[in-house]
Amino acid sequence: MTLLRLILKEIGHRKMNFCLSILTVALASASWLICEAFLESANRQAAAKVSKKVEQTQASLKKLEDNIRKSMKGLGFNVSVFPEGQDMGEVYSEGYASKTMPEDYVHKLATSHVLTINHLLPTLTQSLEWPEQKRKIVLIGIRGEVPKSHGKPKPALIDPLAPDEIALGYELHTSLGLAKGDTVTLLGRELTLTKTHPQRGSKDDITAWINLAVCQELLDKKGLINSILALQCNCASVDRAGEIRDELTAILPDTQVVEYKSRALARAEARSKTKETSEKEIASMKHQQRQLREDREWLVAVLVPFIALLALATISLLALLNVKDRVYEVGLLLSIGVKPSTILTAFLLKALCGALLGVLLGVGLFYLCLDVGSTKFFAGYPASELVEKTKLLLTVIVAPLLVLIATWLPAFWATQTDPAEVLKND
């Protein structure tokens, strides 16, 4: 009897056992591949959701930070540069410096790559009598902000005034009954009222704002200013005032720098708090993503060996039941001269055939399940993205090897049967 005929006879005689072996391998292979695909799909969905949430949070927090930054700008400039030797008591009591410095200083700052401040605004301020209206006012000359020669341009905090324009504080325009578009005369010069400030409850209510060049001309201080206003930008620094002072006085040694800490601190704390909240939110989301992935990887690490062991146990049991049922036939074959190795090879090749059929059936079942439940269970991901080709190939190779291992021991036991012992009772 040839080996092929022996294998075919073996399969034909125990059809149910052979079919059960095929089904076991098919279910084990399909289960493992489906498990891998489902978990990969879940990981991808979770990662996509977290990624989307991170993007939304980043956009939301960026918008919040921008809103806070803009609202904090409403607090105004928080750094002033005054001439050296200026009595700060006079500045605090009168609201301006009596000493002056060259207007060119602001251009030195703008071209010196200064890092700690933005929004450079030269001003000339003086308290005087408005002769035409017989009112005491604080006259402030301003020009457009001087842009720094480096970095991204910043939107201006204050709009410049044309040479023929004037802006008045609340007390002045209300008490004089002036409205936008009216013409007023200041120190002999006719100006058009283009802006009226709301009530602020401070000396700002008696300020008159005009073009810096015009102010210098009217006060006979051409090319001079008495302060440079700026907005500090080093919000995360521990010693903001010290860093600003060191940097600016190195560029302009004959000046002194003052930071209005109450406003600067409010801005710094608000922006730092927003940044801290953003970082915590994103870190928390990334931690959740990692935790979910680790949990799923642990689940795969448990399920895969469990499925493999269950399949091995089932195959071994089927093989054992088969050889026990065939022990008399094996004994008869041995007694007529069939070699034990031939019988062992027949059992193993039969198991290998069943394993190959089973794994191919399992792969087919996997693709069928993926097609049927693609949208509901696998989020529409194609099989090529959920299970790598190497894993499919590994399944086709490993499954038959495991079946051979599970079958070898019962088959070997059968070939070691003593024909005399088996046949003496039959």
C-alpha cells in the first residue's frame, strides 16, 4: 500500500474527525486575524479621536490665548523709557517727564534687535494752559509706532494722528460741547477733532492728543521726546523688569526704564495660565491615548496565546481520539510489515493537509467577516491597513506547524504499539 493511498484511506475512513480538525484550524486562524483587525481598528479610531480632540483643543486654547492677549493689550503699554536723571516723583505726580531726549532713541531700539519689548511709541507730553479755551490740559504728541527691524510685525496698540487731527479726553470734549468733526484751535493751529475718549476717571480725561511733529513744533522742542512707551513681551521670565532694564540700558545708557508691574503681571499671569492649561489638556489626552493602546496590546498578548493553546489542545484531542479508534488497524498494518515511520508520516501528512485547508478557510472567513462588518465593527478600514501581509503569511506558515506539533505525540504513540498485544484479543 502506497503512502498516498494510506493517507486517502485514513481521511475517507474518519471524515468527521478530519472535518473537525479543518474547522478548528479555520476558526482559530480567523479568530486571531479578526481579533488583530478589530483591535487595530479600535486603536486607529481612538488615535483619530484623540488627535482630533487635541487639534480642537489646541485651536480653542490658541484662540483663547489670542483673545486674552488682545484683551490684555487693552491694559496699555507697561514699559516706559525716560531720560537719565529724570525725577520719577515728578513723573508720578505730574504724569510726564520734564526732561527730554532725542527722538532718534526710538530708532536705535527698533534697529538693535531688542527682544524683551514690542510696540515702540515715542511721546512728548507737557502740561499747559490751552489759551483759546482757558483750560489746563495735558498735551501729548504721538506718532505711529516704530516697527522693529526684526521679527514678525505687530499690530499697533494705538492709532497715529495726522498733522491736522486732535483727540480729546472725556472732560474736555464734554465740557466744551465738542463732537467728532468739529474744528478747534490749539496754540494758534486749527485741528479737526477725530476721536473722543470715554471717561477714565484719571488725568486722561483732560488730555489732548496730537501729531508728534506738530506737538514738537508748538512746544518748540523739535526732534525731542520725553518718553518711549513699550509693551514687554518676555512674559515667562522670572525677572522681567531686570531683563528689560539690562537690555534697554545697554542700548541707551543715558536712560532709565520703568515697568508698570501691576498691568504687566496681569498680562503675564493670564497668558502663562492659558499656556499651562493648554499643555495639561494635551498631555492628558496623549496619556489617555497611550493607556488605551497599552490596554489593547495587553489584550492581544493574552488572547493570541489563549487561542493558540485552545486550538492546539483541540487538535491534540482529535488526534488522540483518532489514533485510539485506529489502534487495531495500526497494529494490523504493523503486523503485515508496514513501517512505523510510514504510519507516522501518514498521520502527520493527513494533519498537515487538514491544517492547510483549515488556515485557507480561516483566511477566507476573516475577509468575509471584514467585508460584512466593515462599517459597523472596523470603521471602514480595508484589510490591508488592519492586518499586515506578513501576519497573513505568518498565519499560513505557523498554523500548520502547530498542528504538526499537536498531532505528533498521539501519532508517535500509535506507531509504538506492539501488534501482538493489540491483536491477541482479536
